[in-house]
Amino acid sequence: MKNVKNIPAGSRDLIYEEAIATRQIEDTLLSLFYKLGYKPVATPVLEYYTTFNHDKNDIKEESIFRFSDMDGRTLVLRPDNTSPVARVALSKLKDEELPLLLCYSQDVFRNRTAFHAKRSQMLQAGVEIIGGDSKEEDLRCIFTALESLKASGNGAKLEIGHALFFETLALECGLDGDDVENLRTYIAAKNSGEYPFTTALKNPKAVELAGKLQRLYGSSDVISEARILAEGNRGACRILDEIERIINIFTQAGYGDMLLVDLGIVQKIEYYTGIVFRGYVDGIGEAVLSGGRYDSLLEAFGSDMSACGFGLNISALAELSSYSLPETQKLSFANGVADIVAAADYLKEEI
């Protein structure tokens, strides 16, 4: 047998401490979710491609593991948790009382090229809130995200923005589709210095957005700066009012030191329709948590219900974890009955 020591690019064997850390973090988060009233769901690793093949989906085609079953139907390894949970909510749980508070912990799979050095398989825990009052459920979702970050690592921070702030300002500029995407890309990359010269010539307002929007990051003070940029745009001003309301509520509740405002969050996932957020912990250079309001996603499943949620990358947290192997007694079974009885007594004492 050849290549028995190798595993596919993006895969990872979890050995000892990291395997324990993964399960302990998972147990901690699920326990938190249960205490907050969320109920667990689990979806198949294999899904029909149609679950993800809709216009609200941002998963790149080439990143989905696809193959056919014996009847010729296209199957995929689950690349995302939100769409399958939405499918369950609108089929198996359609008669349940709203809001539906659902939680999960399960792997997602993405086909990544080797040079990206990113996982192809990632354990993700999260919550989805289906239905209910949008303002109330935004607060519930953000509270759950904050508590999840606190339970996951030191120096936890949550950046809060809004999916439609950029869209509203870009619309005011009169940009066409390609120019909107160019602007979005450069803001997301914090790279306004390379904003396309052709667009700069014909739309100075877009250049102002490229230069200023990505700098609207930090404490709640940036909301005042943003109001200058949004002056005269009623939609953008209402969005800033909503962000400020949320920041004020959680600051008064004692979470102010965990909160940041980032109006340069320019999500490319089209189903986000409102508040969006990203969470960080010390020692990991990328977001370990992301989520927000995604009311329009459920339209792809034939429903007009509101929804919000987030996913948290347990796999990334486990790599950083300092969990150690528990102290155990090495059991012998060389003496047959006597050793088996001793092992059973040992387990009773431990339990």
C-alpha cells in the first residue's frame, strides 16, 4: 500500500492534546448554547447540490466537493452549515413555535488549493435564529456571540457593522455592477491606494468611499465620523442609528470593552441583509467567528421569515489551546479476572 502516511491537502490529523481541546471547546460551546435555550440539530455530511445552488449563496463553485450518486444526482460534502439548518427549519420544523433557536457543531468541507495552507475540513459550532422580532433577535444573537468568544479565548473582540451601509452609499454614487464590486474588493482588502484609475476619473464620490470607509474602524466614536460621510443619505443614517443603538445597549450591559465598530465590513455574501459581525481572540490572526442577519437567504427556500446567526471556528481555536491530557491510571489486564475487577472499581471511583 502506497502513501499510507499521507493525507489530502487541507486535512489534518488531531493528536492527543489537540483532539481533546477540540472536544472540550465543542462541549463548552454547546453547553452555553443549551443554557441560552438553543436546541441542537445535526444535518448530513452529504447534501444535494441544490441546497447550496441558489443566488443567495457565496460559496465558490470550485470550492465545493461534488460527485454523483448511483442515480446521477449531484451530491456535495457540506460546505456550509447555515443553508442545511435553514432547510431543516423550513421542512422538519415548519410547525414549531417561533423564533426557532437552533444550534449545531459539525464539520464543513471546502476544496482549497494547497498553497492557501487552509483547512479543507473545519469543525464549526454556531447558532441560527429563525423568525421572531428582528431587533430582539439581533440582540440575542450578538449576546450569544459575545459569550461564545469569552468562553473561547483571551482578548475577545467583536467587530460590528452593517451589510447594507456600503450598499446604500455605493448606490448613491451611481456606480454600475462591476464598479460596485471593484469598490467592494478594495475596501475589503484595505487597499484603497490601488483603486482603479478609470473609476476614479469618472466618480470622485466612489474614491472618497474607497479612502474613508475602510478607516471607519474602532470605538463607537467612528459612528460620528461616519455620519459626516453619510450626510444627506437617510438610509445610511438609519443604519448608523441602529449600530449605535446596539453598541449603547451592550456597553451599558458591561460588554463595552469587547466591542468595536467596523463600517468597512463589506460582506460579499448576498444573503446578509442587516447587522454583521466578526469575532477575534488573542493569538489568531483571522476572524474565528462571523455572522449576522440574513433574512433574504430563506427566500431561496420559499420563505419570507427573518433569520440571523453565526458560526465559530473550533478547529482554529483548538490549534491555539493549552489543554493537556488528563491524568489517568495505566491499567493492566495481564492477570485476567482480578485486573478486570480492579479496572471496574477504578472507573466507579473516577465517575
